[in-house]
Amino acid sequence: MPKYDDNNIFAKILRGEIPNQTVYENDYVLAFYDISKLAPVHILVIPKGRYISMTDFTTSATDKEIIELYRAIGQIVKDNNLDKDGYRTITNSGDHGGQEVPHLHIHILGGRKLKSCVDNI
Ligand code: AMP
């Protein structure tokens, strides 16, 4: 497992060094609008802990952190009225997965019918 980079952009957001448009926050999770949205609703959900990827999170995070992240996703979906028409969650991991920021993040995309191809959201 690579070492967590404290200079990644989401670490800076968590430290308050870079602004974000917060949509949800608790002791374990921060969610904010993606700066370059791919759908009418495009939210990023991140754990506050220093986790690089889904692999890192699911093998190293506490049960509480894992529960809180997934509960938060459900709440954010409801808060943004995405449940009725549907939405997509995506987590890119590593080079082949297309991960650009090395702090675990879950994309929540919705507000229109998304294309089915994974290479063309
Ligand atoms: P990924 O390719 O899965 O690592 O996604 C990284 C996402 O972070 C991209 O969708 C970017 O648009 C988004 N992003 C990068 N910088 C910021 C920022 N400062 N605020 C919000 N979203 C960002």
C-alpha cells in the first residue's frame, strides 16, 4: 500500500486550506460538489480519515468509519432527492481505475439519465 500524501487536494480541503461547497458534514464524512460536474448533481463524499483508496479504506478503517461513510451516502441521496429517479455511485481506484486524487472519494451522480458505458458517463 502506498503512503498517504498529505498534500493531496482533498486533504487540503479537509484542513480548510482550500474552499469547497459543502453539502453534508459530520465527524466522519465530508461531502461537497465536484468542481467539474459531469451531471446536474455531482457530489463527492470523502471520509475524514487518511485513506488513499477503497482498498485502503476497507482494509484499514474502523467499522464505525465504514458505517458512517455508507450511511452518509444514503442520507445525501435522500437530501438531494436522487432516490426516486435514480443515481450512480462511482469510486475510481488507482491508475487503471482513473483515480486522480489519492484520497478515497465516492462520486454521486444524478439529475439526468446517465449513459450505461463505464468509459462514457
Ligand atoms: P477521480 O478522477 O475519481 O480521482 O475524481 C477526482 C474528482 O475531483 C474530479 O471529478 C475533479 O473534478 C474533482 N476535484 C478536483 N479538485 C476539486 C476541488 N478543489 N473541489 C471539488 N472537486 C474537485
